[in-house]
Amino acid sequence: LPERSTNLRGVRHILLVLSGKGGVGKSTLSTELALALRHRGHRVGILDVDLCGPSIPHMLRVQDRAVHQCDSGWVPVFVGQDRAIALMSIGFLLEQPDDAVVWRGPKKNALIKQFVTDVAWGDLDFLIVDTPPGTSDEHISTVEALRPYRLLGAILVTTPQ
Amino acid sequence: MAEAVGAARPEECPGTGSAQAGSAAACQGCPNQGLCAAGAAGPDPAEAAELRARLRAVRHTVLVLSGKGGVGKSTFSAALAHGLAADEHKQVALLDIDICGPSIPKIMGLEGEQVHQSGSGWSPVYVEENLGVMSVGFLLSSPDDAVIWRGPKKNGLIKQFLRDVDWGEIDYLIVDTPPGTSDEHLSIVQYLSATRIDGAVIVTTPQEISLQDVRKEINFCHKVKLPIIGVVENMSGFVCPKCKKESQIFPPTTGGAEKMCQNLNVSLLGKVPLDPQIGRSCDRGQSFLSEAPESPATLSYRNIIQRIQEYCEQHHSQEEKMI
């Protein structure tokens, strides 16, 4: 089993938002869920593992922010004046917002592992993990990396057709 | 991996997406070397020759791409295939390389079909005499089987689709892709370098959340030197069949595809309005163009298909002149 890092020690629940299909509203739901949980007084984090099409920064209007390093790893971007939503996305690591991340699987897997173990989330009630469409590298790596932690479960999103 | 994107690159870095990624002289000592090398390059010369032989009889190849999921790539690919195959004298092939979410079998009314092997290779599944289809969907024992594969395995199947399918002589090869800019996209461009790709049609919807990903896809095309035939804007407005009023279901808050195309100097091939009949035809495996010939969406599709045909024919004759 992969080693447990300390960065997820303060996270109480982890939720995966999945779909096989693209464009059904995973990122939209992840964002709304985070905002609704915050509204109820919870501390929430969003981990955006859609490396090719990261939508969350734009949805929370923090696309111009940058991430910084600290002793325990990366500091997530905190959203809102109350800083009650923490966000990590590859969107923050791009030099230009329109830069394409043209990576094959192994490279994506390495970054996802880092996103899981090297982000200093602090204390969170919920960590929501937004995923890209499909059942491939990102999904396999995310589940493998999260296995030692409290994986609450998955929410599956679809449209009617 | 010491750091992610934007880490200190060696001065002569060939680029993380290049064929030399990880193996160029400048890569020695770079903390990302192992990873770049693991994302290995395209086919070796023997394989390239094999692919070239197999694809020799393909006159035109069109890739249907988007950065974004769910914008209507497969829907459009199917319409393009039907539209082109309406001319009985044209031989059309539709290749679905969305390994995890293959929609083409259902949209083409071919669910449950299986692939047959012959001496000359895998046989495509024919919708019409002049329209053949290939998809991983035909290789699954049940339509709900998940294909949970990492990149290298997906690449292997894509190569097989190109090398082992007996397509015969084709006027148009249409390749439907999954969303993103990853293994499938890199591989198809690399494997098809054995033949010539006329260009890519990029599909989007009007909202900024889609355009964001589509701009990345356009950059991907530039990076791998793939010509862009143009952009199609799907779900572009909805006309109520009862009151005839038009609504913007997905408002183009930043100017839609039109503005993006102007800014990035690519062609806008057309806008297709939302028509519930489209989704219904897809679910039923029927050709929307045949089922709803009077729909404004059909008119849009037909105009776009014509423009794509003209582009391909024009480029072909330009090349012939050069030879």
C-alpha cells in the first residue's frame, strides 16, 4: 500500500465525483456541493484531478491565483473571504491559461500522486475530488493513491439520455 | 518527480510532448527524464511502414476533437459519416477511438454487433455498403463492461485499429476521439503520420467553460502541427417548437465560438442549434439527417459537412498540383 502522508490526516471525509461521460456536470456539481457544504458551516476542499480540462478554478473565479510551497508541500488556493474552501488544480500550475497539458498516462499519474499526498490541506470536513470523464489513468491513480485514507464513496453524475 | 509543470527545464528541453521527450541529450539529469521517457514516442520505423501500407488507400482523414466532453463529438462524427456516405460513390469509414466511453456503436444503430476476423484482418461493421465502423464497443461482451485501461494499453488498441482493420479503399476516414489532450490524441496523430491527416474539426458549445478547454485543444493542434479545418458550435440556441421563440440554453457569455475563432484565427464552420430530436436519434441509433430532414439543425450540419468536403478536396488537388 502507498505510504500515508500526513497531509490528509486532518481530512474527515473524501468524496469522489465521477461519470463515465463528459459534459454531464461533474465539475458543476463538485463546485455546488462544496459551496452548499460550506454554507452549512463545514470546511471543504476540492481536488481537481482533471489534468487536461481543469474547470474548477474558473467556476470559483480564482483562475488567476497561484499556488505556493510550504514545508509540508503545496499550499492550496483558498477561496472567499472566509477561506472556507481550499482548492488544488493543475489550472494553477500552467504558465498560460490556454496551455494544453499534453501528457501521457505515466506523467499524469505522477502528478495525481503528488496532488493526493503533497497538498497541505489542513483540517477539512470534506475533500471533494472532481474527475475527468472516463475510466483510465486519472481514475485508477486517484483511487490507488486515496486507498489508505477515509474514502467515503463516489457520487455518479449523468444526464437523462 | 521533483516538481510539476513549470519546473526548471534544461535549456535545450525538446518539450515534454515531443517524440524525443526523455531521450534527447539535454534530458540527461533532468528530474523529469524518467517520466518523459516513459511516455514513449510513436511507432518505430517497421511499424510505421506497416501502418503506411495499410492506410495507403485512404484519400482523406478527418479527426473530430474537443478539449471538452459532452459537446457532441460523436454525434457530429456520426452525422458527418452519414452525410458523406449519402453519395453512394464515396466509401466512408468511421473509427471510434474513445476506448473508455465508445458512443459510436449506439449512435450508428450497431449495438451488439461483433467484429469478425478474416485472412485480411478485422472486418469493420457496415451500416451501409459504403459506410464501415470500428469501435472498442464491438469488442466488449456486454455494453456495460468498463474498459479500465491505462494509457499504454489504449495506445496498443488504437494501433491495432489502424494496422489490423481491413478498411479497403476509403475516400473519407473519420476518427472520433474522447475529450482531452492525452494518450489517445497523441497516439492517433503519431500513428496517422504514416498517412496524411487533412485536418481536425473541433467541436464546442457556446459557454466559456467549454471554450476554455477548446482553446487548449487548438493549442494541442498547433503543437503537433495538425491543421484545423474549423470549429463547430453545437447546442447553439434552442427554438421552441411550440412558440418558436429562441432561447440560449448555454449562453455565450464570452462571445461563443464565433469570438474565439476570430481571436485565434481559425474558421467557424457553423453553429448547430439544440434539437431534442438529435439526442433521440442518437439513443435510437438512427441517422438524424434522415429522421429530421427539415430541422434547422440538419441544415446546419449539411452546410458544415459541405465545407469540410470542400476543404478536403481543395487541399487534395493543391497537393496533386505540387507533385
